Amino acid sequence: MKNRNIFLAGLICLFLTACSVVSVENNSSTKPKATLTNSYFKAIVLNGEKVEVFDREPHIRFQDDGKVFGALGCNNFFGTYKKDKNEIVFQNIASTKMMCHAIKTEDEFSKVLQNTKTYEIKEESLILFDKDKKEIAKFNVVYF
């Protein structure tokens, strides 16, 4: 009888523990801060037009060694970049040349890479500007 009471008490404790509610707060401060290098930036807007995804998600990634790469929408691109403070210039950009449905997105992305002069990281977004300081692209960081 004593063993039965101990067993029932343990079973009740287990049941109550399993049914307890755990509150988890979504605290944005727990997210890592977006940085230019080693982040995956998904294209949201290119030259004022919202990006549509057809074949592949257009994105850009920067490495610490000055290399840049990503997807234009179908084709891959790669090259180098030079930055000084918030100034940035893309150089030696090349891409694969497959036939794609997303040719408009690819063309706009290519123009952005050619015309970018400065950048800003604002919260979870990378914003690229042309020589007139006009916003020409917006990317959102994606965490995996």
C-alpha cells in the first residue's frame, strides 16, 4: 500500500509537470545583429520594384576576404567588393548565363551591382544606394 501511494504521488507530480505552461518571450535582442559579411541577404526591392521569385531566390553574400557572390534570380554571380566605411564598389562581377524566366529580375540586380556606391545596414536590412544617394535596392537578412 505504501509503495502504491508513493507511485501515485510520483505519477501525479509527473502529470502536473508535463501539463505546466512554459512562457517563452520573443525578445528581438536575442537575434544576432546583421553584419555585412557572413550574412545571407534576400533581395526584397530592386530599383523600386518588388522582387518576384521564379527560379531561385535572388540574394547576395559578402565574405571577409572581399569576395561577393549570390544568385541573380536564376544565374549565380560572383566577384569582389571594396568598401571604406559606408562606401562600397563591386568589381569583376561575372555570372553564369543560363536561360531564365526571371530575366527582368536578373537585369535589375545586375544594374544594382553596377550602380551601387554606398550602403547601410538598418536593423535586419541591407540598403544599397547609387551615386545620388537614391535607394536602389533593399535586402533582408535571413537566418538559418
